[in-house]
Amino acid sequence: MTLKPISFLMMFIGSVFAGILTLMVVMKPTSEIKMNPIGLEEDSGNKIRPWNWIQIRKDITIGRYFDYMDSLVIAHDSLVPYPLSEHLFVHANPWILDTLAHTDYYLMMARDSFVYDQRKMIVLKSTDSIMIPDSVSAGHLLDSFKKTHLDVNIPEFKLRIYRDTALLFTFPIRVGKNTKKYLAMADKITDLRTLSGSGKIIRLERNPRFYDPVDLKRFYRTKRDDKKTTLMPQIPWIETEINGLRNGQMIHPTTNPKTLGKASSNGCIGTRESDAWVIYYYAPLGTAITIRYDLEIKNIEGDIIKLKDIYGYKK
């Protein structure tokens, strides 16, 4: 049977009208983010994007950064079949770690930018988007966390990060002084030498408060190597458990990198500010750590190098 021209025209118009209605449903503004039939997210700005991309709505400073990351984890954890965490977010979006590392005071000063209050620095912009990793990517990242470990060699003043046997990073550090001193924090005469042994990361302090361990006085400011004074930065501190003991030995940034390569701390392992961000995101809770006192090491040519016995252990 042959269709009459007018019937064909009506069918064509009906088809076009149905298509327009479908398009209007997909593009309809809404005050809530929702899924449309083709697997994209729709937001109040009528922008369509893949469901696994989070649009940052307003600038986020370091002072608000961790609360914001926690809010993302809470909002999206039930939507994915794996345990979501800020560490997963950052490894799936490595530009975040790069941005955080470049808030280092001395890197900013090298660009002629003095920063008095690091917490006011913007690290996530309203024009940025954060990707939620898919199950396969998340699985690889979670597996890589289990294979990552920290290695510290005290007399070499080096902290290394390995994934299995692959070396990822090498950072300069400072270690504890070769002396004993009364510390009010411990309420006893304390050996300030950094202790060696094996253990794991047991606590992440994302908003540290600063106390002088000698007299327990709280402080908020620091004098930098360039003699300028700033507020203490908000950069995470990492607590270790070595040989089954929590002895207060932390890995944390120093505001005076001139002390790196020296025995100058009260026992903690000090790093550059930029390096502390990297170490934090490569050392989630449970990450293995080994702290050694090896006086003989090999250089890249395979030659044996003998290090100074800074603690006098081999006398």
C-alpha cells in the first residue's frame, strides 16, 4: 500500500516533534544534579558532562581543602564499588598534587611571590573538574598503595619512596640531633637521635598544631631561612610506628630547608614543604616504612661510598 503525501508529511512532523520533546527533556534546567538517559550529569547551569567528573563550584583554599575533599568522599563513596578516599582522588587527578606541592614557600619566593598565610592560597579553582576513577583504575591504584613503602637512610639524609622495587622519589631530609635533652612533651631526658627499625604509618595529622617540645609552648609563626616571618603552613604530618612502638617520631615539613642534610631535629624526619605533600599522598595509613642506619651505599656507577657515622654507632 502506498502512503499519501499528506500522511507521510504528518508522520514526519510527528517524528520531529517527538525528537524535540526528547531534546527538551534532556536539556531541561534543574536545581539538582541528576542522571539523564545517556549517562551524563546535568547541573543547574544546563551543562552536560560525564557522570564521573565533578565540577568545582567555587575556589577552594588550602584552609578549606581537606574539608572539601572529605565532602567529595562522603558524597560519592556510595556511588562506586570500591572504598573512595582523598588519596584515590588525588592519584586519579595528579594535577592536584602538583598544585599543592607548588605552594611551597620557597618555590613561591623563587617566583617573587611572598606568602604570609599559606592557608589562603587557592589550590582548586572554580574552573577545575575532578575525575572519579572507574573501578579498573581504582583497583590499580589501591593495589599500588599496598606495594608502596618508604625507605629512610639516616646517615645519608635521604627518604625514598618505592613501589615494589621501583624507585619513585628520592628526597633530602634532616634527622635527629646526636644528643639528649629534656623535653616537656615527653617529660623526661630524651635521646634525640632518629630511631631505626621497621614499621608503618599509623596516623595522618592534616591540621597540625605546633608546640615547642622543650617547653610545650604553642606557636603559630616561623622565621624562614630568608629571615622573613610567616604563619606556619597547613601541611600534613605523618606519624610512624617503629618496631611496634609509637615514640612520637614524625615525618613533617620544615620551614627551614637549610637544615636538610643535617642532624638538627628533635628526632623527627624533616622534609621540604613540597616533598611533604608528595610523601603524604604516597603514604596512606598502613604504608610500610623502614628506617636504616647504613654507612655504606652504592652510587649510580656501583661504587661503594662510605658515609659519616653521625651518631657514632660504629666506634
